[in-house]
Amino acid sequence: MAKRHLVARCPVDTLSEATTDDIERAAYQMAYEGVPVAAREYNPFEEGDLRHTMFDNCVLKAKHDVEADAEVVRVIMDGESNTPPEQVDEAAPVDN
């Protein structure tokens, strides 16, 4: 299944034609899209193939990036400040 998703995101007809650059872009795209097979256990390449390592690294980095992005959104939505908004407004300097 991962092969089908990768091929769909690579400018090639088969995975045997895919370069490491193709795999890097496709793996990131899959992970960012949340494709269920964008996980290291679904790596379609044989160990020893540079594309195997590229796929693993990209999936790990993309998942880390997605989690970091989600944390930024959470902070924006929930806020990290313990100061109530009313106090922040009152404490702001007034320009005359």
C-alpha cells in the first residue's frame, strides 16, 4: 500500500525508477497529509538501499514537524499565559 501512495506522489511509473529526491518529497507529502501508511514500518525499500534510509528519515522529520506545528496551533488557541487578558490590557503602556 505504501508503494502505491509513493508512486502516486513521484514523477515515475514504478518505485524502481524513483530517486532519493523523489522519495524525500513523497514521504514528506504523505506524512503531512496524514496518510496512514506514512510510517517507518511501511517502508517499501530494502535495507541497504539509500531510499530506505531516506524514507525513514523523512517520515520521522515530517511527523516531528507536524507535531511541532500542532503545538504552535495549540498555544495560539489555548494560550500559554497565566495572566488573565483583562490584566494584560490594563498593564499595556498608553501613548499620548
